[in-house]
Amino acid sequence: MEGHDKAYLKAALAEAKKGLQTGGIPIGSVLVHQGDIIGRGHNKRVQQQSVTLHGEMDALENAGRQPATVYRHSVLYTTLSPCPMCTGAILLYGIPKVVIGENTNFMGAEEHLRANGVEVVVVNDAECIRMMQDFIKSEPHLWHEDIGEEN
Amino acid sequence: MEGHDKAYLKAALAEAKKGLQTGGIPIGSVLVHQGDIIGRGHNKRVQQQSVTLHGEMDALENAGRQPATVYRHSVLYTTLSPCPMCTGAILLYGIPKVVIGENTNFMGAEEHLRANGVEVVVVNDAECIRMMQDFIKSEPHLWHEDIGEEN
């Protein structure tokens, strides 16, 4: 991971912490276009009762309506491996690179990203891992609510 | 297509028309759980400047927080073939069946759905086809804004 990647991942982590502080699931993301953060977001399942605003989706949403060319020259930084929905959004908008804080607590659709030509960098950052691990341990029901075993 | 499928597709079409009437992109969806429509939605790109609320996503959002078991016994009806993002959402939530109004104006990630075990029914309904065709002809820039050729 390069130095600038580290700084952007830190911004994604700051979003995740904001999510935790507001009672939510600590997953955060930033969308970076040619060096500028154009969208920041975190999971809003608890705060807005949203089933679509994962961290990555919230960052895209907050970046607003962008022309295709912006997405195609952007990098998405996210604290946790992207789920199939967020993976689909990355593919829809043609974002060519994703930097992932960790994939030990949850393995998303990284292979599907790679199979579609997206550059995937997995950092397995200690702070991202610990934050998610602590959350899942303290809120197992919330973590498994939507896509866990049938409940 | 069975008779009840037709009625639910009509509800999705009604959502698409609502989208058109409010100045938006005419794509609509409904989520049906054991015979009940639990979420209705339409594309909100224009109305809410949203890049994540496609018709399918809006229907999921409006259905609210559901446990895994509800999604796994639901059917999604949508007027247009689902893009990669909406396809990912269907896979994330384990929705087992999707009924698609048409795929002649836009071919989504249907193969990816099928490859992951989702039952996909394509109706190619004349009214869905004409509505989308008319829209793309009258608003080509809006249609191609986000994922068209670089602009």
C-alpha cells in the first residue's frame, strides 16, 4: 500500500468510527477522484433504517450525480470487504480500483470484482480488523439481522 | 407468466409511471412477500439526486429493515432488466426470484443472477418496452449520464 492510500483508508476509518459513535455498524468508505475525496459515507442501517446505504453506497450517494468519466478515474476506499450489492455498484459505475481495509471478519465479492477487471488491494489493517471484530462480538444480532442464517 | 405475476408487474409499471410524472427516469419495482407488496419504489436519480436509488433499490429501501427469512421468500418485480448494482442487492439479500418487465432497451446482469441460482423470468411486456424506448429517445443525455460513454 502506498502512502496516499494509507491516508485515504484513514479517512474511511474515520467514517466507520462516526458510524459507531452514532449507534451504527462501523463500516466507512470514501470515494477519491484524482486525489480529492468527493464522497464520504458510513453504514446507515441503524441511523436511517436504510437497507441500501452501506458505507460504500453512502459514499457514492454523498458524491452526488457524477458523469461516467469521474467514476472511471476514481478509487474507492472502504474499511471492510464489499458485499455483493456494493460490488455491483462498483461495477455499475466502472470504478477501476478498490482499497479494502480488511477481509478477515467478512469476505465480500472480491473475486467478482477481480474477474471484472477491478484492481483490488486488501490491506488487512489491524485497526479495521479489531474494530469490526469488537462490533460483531458486542452486537451479533444486528450483524446477522439481514443476511445471516434465517431468523 | 402467471396471472398474479402480471398484477405485480403492473404495480411495478405504476411506480415507473409515477417516476415519469415526477420528472424522473421511468423504472419501477415492487417487492412481494408471500403475496403482499411490502415495498414499492422507482428510480430517484432526478427527484432526489440519488445515484443509488434505482427502482429496485428504492423498493428494497421502502420495504424497510427485514429479517433474512423475509427476503428469502420474496419475489422482486421490476420494469427493466436489473443493473449490476441492483443485481448485487438481490444476491446480497438472497431474493430467489426476479420478474423482469423487459430487457430489450437495457440488458442487465441477468446471467449473473442465473449463475447464482436466482430464478429469472423475462416478460418483455409491450408497455414496458415502449415506455423505456420513448424515454431514452426523449432524454438521451439523462439516460447516458452516469454509465454511458465517457462524457
